Amino acid sequence: MNKSRITDHLEMLDLYEGQSHRGRCPSCNAKDTFTVLKETGIYKYNCYKLDCTLRGMYSDTLTVDDIRKLLNRGNEDVVEREPETMEIPLYVVQPEPEHTKFHEYVAKWKLNPTSLLYDVKDERVVFPILYKGRLIDGAGRAVGGKLPKWYRYSGAASYYLRGRGSTLLVVEDCVSAMAASLEVPGLACMAILGTSLTDKHYEAIGEYERVIVALDPDAAHKTLEYKREIQAWTDLPTVALRLDDDIKYRLDSDLHKLRELVE
């Protein structure tokens, strides 16, 4: 869509600070898929229709560099408020041989047991989440039938990160993140620990050189949505990878496609 058309459309809305708008998309003409939020003088806009790529930021008083500096300054304010170190509950322990359900789960998904803990009270495999070497949170996966299936121990973390590299893989859960990091050396893997991307996700993603989004096949629409969002907010080259199954199943076809993108 012509840039002047979208800016004219945004200015015609005449939103006040903090106001949002949902309506017909000026690009694809879909009904009620176009959203706009005005914050700090910046219009943040997006169309949620699957095949529409309209998304971005605009200000009638700020340049693109001004917008980026303003957003980064906000992120720096968040980083300064460092999360507190989490005190490990007495029932979250180093796994022992008698913790059969823990070892069965680890063996099933071929995980690294030395990077995990075990909640003996609720029978959960716990994925520790670190910040600057300090434990700040944990994501526990029930292996004994207890609900909820996933449990957060402090809620302080926005994501779970495994592996190192200049390319970041964005996945849905901790199991997929660990599995991918074990299968593809030189790849950093992020589990988003939620159903949507936040400023903290964008801040962390912005530290990498390129991004691959690989959610499970049932969430293909969300994979494309995340790809568009990440590319718009970080300006990084971003790829939406279509999987044959969730990456934690380690299908040869999926691992081959992933390795090709990383190499």
C-alpha cells in the first residue's frame, strides 16, 4: 500500500493519546481486522488478516530513527528494573533415580536432564529460567496428570532461552526450545511462554541478526503473524518456517529445513 495513503488514513482517525481503533483495513479492505493504537505520539498499526502485510509505526512529528530511539529508551527502563532472584521451593529438587516420571519424560523428548529440576510435590519437570546467571523463574511441565499442564513458579520471566548463536528460533514451549538447541548447534532458541509477543520479547529478539519463527503446524496463521510483527518491530530479516510437526518431535524433514536456514 502507498505510504502516503496509510499516513493520510491514520491522521484522519485523529486519535488522542492512548486511544485505540479497530475497523476496516485500508489496504485489503477486510472488515474489523485493522487496529491502531496511539502511544507517545506514535501510531502503531496492524492488519490481522492472514494474507495482508500491512503493519508498522508512524508519527507526524518524529522520524523513524526518533521512533526507534524512543522505543529503545522505554525498553532500557524495563531492563533497569531487574527481576529478583527466585528462591527455589523445597519441593523443587535435583532429579534422583527414583523420580521415574521425570526420567521417562526426559527420555521421551531426548532432553538434557542436567539442565532441569523436578517438582516432587506436583510431579513437574521444571525448566529453570536464568537472568544474568541468576534463577528468576521456572516453567514446570506436569508429568503426573496435574493441571494446569504448564505452571510458572514466579512469573518474572517473559521467555525461556536455550542455545547460543546469531540466529534466533522462536517456538511455543520449553521442550521445543531445548530440543531444537540440542539438534542444531549454533542456534539460539526462544520459547515465548505465552500467547502473544510483548515489548520484552522484541527487546530480546533485537539482540540477534536474524529470526526464524517455527510454531506447530496447527498455528500456521500465528507463525505468519509473528513473522510480520517481529520484522516490523525489529527490522530484522525474519523467516516463517512451515513445519510438518512440532519441532520437539525432531522430524528429519523439519530439522533439515531448519539446518539449511541456519547454515
